[in-house]
Amino acid sequence: MRPFGLVLAALLLASLPARAQQKPTAPPAAPPADDKALDDHLRKWETAMKDITSLGAQLTRTDKDVTWDKVETLSGTAYYMKSGTGASALNLARLEMNATQGKKELREKFICTGTYIYQFLPDRKEIRYYELPKPKPGQVAEDNLLSLLFGMKADEAKNRYNLKMAKEDRYYIYVDIAPRNAADRADFQRARLVLNKTNYLPAQLWFQHANGNEVKWDIPNVQPNMNLKREHFDAPKAPEGWKLVPGETKPKPHTVRPAAPGAPEAPAAPAKPAGR
């Protein structure tokens, strides 16, 4: 299930709840100046997210395969809605991506019902479903970036990941993300999140897989608090000629390609927001 945290990352970035951090029992040591700036932006991000219960976004994704020197671009839409309140709240999501070159066709589709994720495989005419891991009482699900986006507090995120504010300019804040534990390093070796400085909504997410391949999500248009219907995130029924099958609960062993020599640079800044 770990890959889904990254597949849905761009879709779910704005679902980080703004739950108040627990008051420490003793005053912590003063953080370095860079950490102070990062903490300030994280607090503003949480503040911006606290009233968001739904959103829609237009997405463009660029996949770079360094082994085969191949670049592919997909475009599509994403929707998120929080259903319920408190510990029983469910995070619902839907993502659809289409090819942008040649014949426009559905390439990827995911529906998250809050308890299951359904993956559409058009080439095989299959819908595979995966049960989301159940969190322990008082905790969020343990699924790498998905847990960060579904409820991990800012201080918890900083404990799990190495977060560093790379830079900020007139329009954006750039946060570098690196994994700390082995399980997360198997998913990605580094990432960069770009937040819009006006509203603290995500504008771009880039990450590099453990094998050196890169994925960049550009999010030019995010509409918070859209009027979405709950049934938009219901479990799908298999169309005629399709099969609904359970996915593997544990991934099969696979060979990881070696990374290309030299660490690539993070992508350039997103385009300047419209109307500036």
C-alpha cells in the first residue's frame, strides 16, 4: 500500500488538519533561524487548512524515467472531501489522469472511500481494491506521505521526515522533504513541496524515487470548499466486461534500478500565479 501515499500525495496535500499542537512540558531550545521560518510557514499552512473540508484541483504530472530517458506527461483532476468529524472522520479522494499526447484516454483512476482505495486498470479492465490500514486509537494511518497529509501534526511530520525550507520568493515557499526511516526511503529519496504564498495551498510537488526516477505534480488551480457530493466517492461497481479483484496486501519483491549518477536538481519554480 505504500505507493498509494505518493500517488495521491498531490491530491491530498490540502487535507492536513490544523489540530492544535500539544503544549510541551518544558520550553524547547530555540531552533535555528531556518527552522523558525519553516515553523512559521507550517503554522500558517495549518491555519489555512483548518476550514477546508473539500477541494478540487486541476493537475499535470510529468514522469521522468532516467533509465530509459523517457518523459511522459498526464493531466487530470482531483477531488477531496472530509466526511464526519473527530476520530471517526473519513478522508475521501478521487483522482483521474489522462494522456496528453495522441488520443486522449484514461490512464489512471483512483477512488479512496476512506476505508478502501480502488485502482482502475484500463488495460486489464480491472478494478483492484486495497484496504487502508486501520490506525491505532488517537493516531493516523501509517502510510508514509499519506499519513502526513491525513492528520500528522507539524511536529510529528518533522520527527518523521527531514523538513527544510529550501527558499522562498515573492510567490512561493519551497520545502525540501527527505525520509528518515528505511521504509520511507524505499518509496522516495527526496521530495520538494511548493506552497502558494498567498493562500498556502499546494502549487507543486516533486519527488525522486529510490531508483532515481522523478515525478512532478503541477497544481495550477485549486478550489477549496467545493460543493461535492458524498456519493462521488462511493465504492465503484465494475463496468460490463471489467473485474473487481482484491489487490495484494503486501507488495511482491522487486528489483530496484540503480539511480542515475549524480543527484538531479529539484524542478524550477511553478509558473507565476495568474493575476499577479
